[in-house]
Amino acid sequence: MDMIINSQQFGQVEVPETEIIVFPQGLYGFEDLKRFVLLGNTGESNPFMWLHAIDDPTICFVVIDPFVFRKDYSPETTDDIIELIKLDKAEDLRVLAIVNIPEDVKKMTANLKSPIIINSAKNIASQMVMDNEGYSFKHLILDEIQKTA
């Protein structure tokens, strides 16, 4: 069954209920919002997607697969997170990073310190904060892309 989302950014969007991602604890700063959907996954030519809140048409985050620009990225998932998202198989794990796009797009950053961890088989997710000092809340995306080009 499909559901209609009235998005401030995209207008009316029809989404299959099977694509709804549930965040039992919400996202940091948005703990009351539990249901999201990924929009605009257009493949390798555009690695950006939108994580859109279903229950608030004004909340939408730009996200990216951090492995696109940081091949050595290694988020440290805890047993608590694994249990929360009910992850049974490692291949069902999907990781996304929230992107901040300022006026100067060259200074676009990704939050590698607090990745979104998704069980893609069950569409259950959580955002976690890592202790790893090698990752920051504002990691410059274009700098990393230029290093690998």
C-alpha cells in the first residue's frame, strides 16, 4: 500500500509503506519524528539523497553514503545499536551521513561523527555518536573527493 507525503520541498510524493524507515529513538534534535523515507536515490551520478520525515512536511535532510567519498570510513557500531535496529546479517547494514550545504557549496560537509545506521532488510534505523577522534561533525566532502580523483 502506498502513502502520500505532502513535502514542503517536493510537493506530493507517493511512497510505498514498505520503504518507510523507522527510527525508534528519532534523530538527534528530532526525537519525536520516528518515520522517514529516502527520496531521490539517483545512482552514482548523484550520490545525494533526501531523508524526509513522514510526519512533518518541513523536515528533510540531505544525506550521502559516506563510502562514496571516504572509502576507509569505518563506523563502530555498538551491540546496543545492532540490537536496536535488529540487525541479523552484516550485508543488511547501510550507513548514511547527514550533509550540510552552506551558501558556498565548496564547503559542504558530512557528519561522519554521527552516522545513520540502517537495517535495510527491516527498515529500522538509528543515529549514533562515535568516540572516534578521526571523524568530525563537519567533514569536508569535496576535499575528500579531490584526494581520490
